[in-house]
Amino acid sequence: WLKQFASTHTRFSTSNPPRAMDAFSTAACETGMQVLEGLPAKLAALEQAKAGLFPTAADKVRDEMAAQAAKASDPSVSNQAIIGIIDKVQLAVVDLNSDLQKLERMIRMSIPKAEDGNNWGVEVQLGVIKIVTDARAAMKATNDGLKEYFKERSEAVEKLAKSSETKTSEGTSETEATGGEKDTKETKKSKSTDTSTKTGTACADRTLHLAAIDTRWYFHLQDGYVAAIDGAGYAADSIAKNIQKIQHPRGNQGGDESGRPSYY
């Protein structure tokens, strides 16, 4: 049925020439169907990769993050484990969102012109579109929120990191000499610089706070990764289950008077 759906976009009524948007609609359908056919394998691969991306057992995550937090007194040391997860989660979310965008376009280009009555198929199309757009909105929120990790962690690290402050003082003194061949007056300037290093108190609670941030983000990233897979899967499944209504929102009536494909 996937190939049949794609092929209907290339069959136009012979009574009227194709309209300008028909070529765009055909391309949107062909691209969308390719995405729909490829999604099961992509989702299966992402699901399989989850174990390698989140290898730490839930009850061991805090201990692992506490070990990373103990190194945070050096601000140049980041939690590379979390950063690596962020990179891969972002790539997966962006890729799936792009796929859903193509599917949304395919369905929207399948919506027929407005008519009185016989709109049940159109309602199905709109319902499926909402499932797709809701999944895309969740993915966008996940992607947009990733930057907050660095802001939140940097603020906690700052309290543990070393800081230095420099104090500079300047003074001027004058001396006069008389009784010689020529009176003299000498002005001297002095400048001293004091540099002191102040180390933030690395109390246990601050270290635990940083570890808690990394732990929370580990689970948050895991949840966002799984949610993206599920969202794309739910959307693709909804399209597949309703493909006949998406393809023929008003039934198999043949090409219409405007030269649109036979499923309109």
C-alpha cells in the first residue's frame, strides 16, 4: 500500500492539466513514504543503541557523577560522559524531528479542498497531524532545553572553582635637599601589587549538589531520548493505521475537477 499511495500522486485527471502545486505534492508524498518505510528500522537501531548510550545502572549513576563532581575544583574539567550523551541525544532528536516534518508535509498536502459534508476523512487527517505535531513539539522542547545543562552546571562549578584577585596600591613621596650649590627637589612614586588566591570552600554539600545536577541530567537525557523514539513511533503507527483515510479522505472517487490526484 505504500507504493500504491506514492503512485497515486503521479496519476492526474486527463480532463485538466496538473496545477502548479501538484509537482510539490507529488514530491512531498514520495519523500514522506520513503521516510515512513525507513522509520521502523531507524527506530529499532536507536532503541538498540540506548544500552550503549546509557550504560550505567540506575543505582550506580549518583556514585559515578559524584566521582566527576570531585574533579570540579578544576574548572577546565567537564563531565565528558554527560556531554557525549547530549551530543548523541541531540542528533537523534533532530533527525527524528526532521522525519516527522516530512510526514506532516505529506499529510497536509493530502488534505482536499473544502466542501460541505463528507469530511470524516479530513478529520482523520487532522487528527493524525495533531499526533505528529505534538511529537515534534516535544522533540523541539528537548532540543532547546539541552543548553540549560551547561548553564546550570557552570553555576555550581563556579562555587567550587578557584578564583584570584589582585590588589594594587600606589603612593607618591617627595624629598627636598638644600644647602648645596643648587637646591633640589625629588619626587618618587612607588607602586606595589599584592596578589592573593582565594579558594572556594569545597564543602560536601556543594560537591553533592553538583553530583545531583549531573545525575538528574543523566536521567533527563535518557527520558528525552526514549520519548523521541516513542513519539516518532506513535506518529508513524498512526499514519500507517489510517493510511486509507489519509490517501482517500473522501473515498476512491477518481480525479476531481481541479486535476488533483484520484485520492482527493
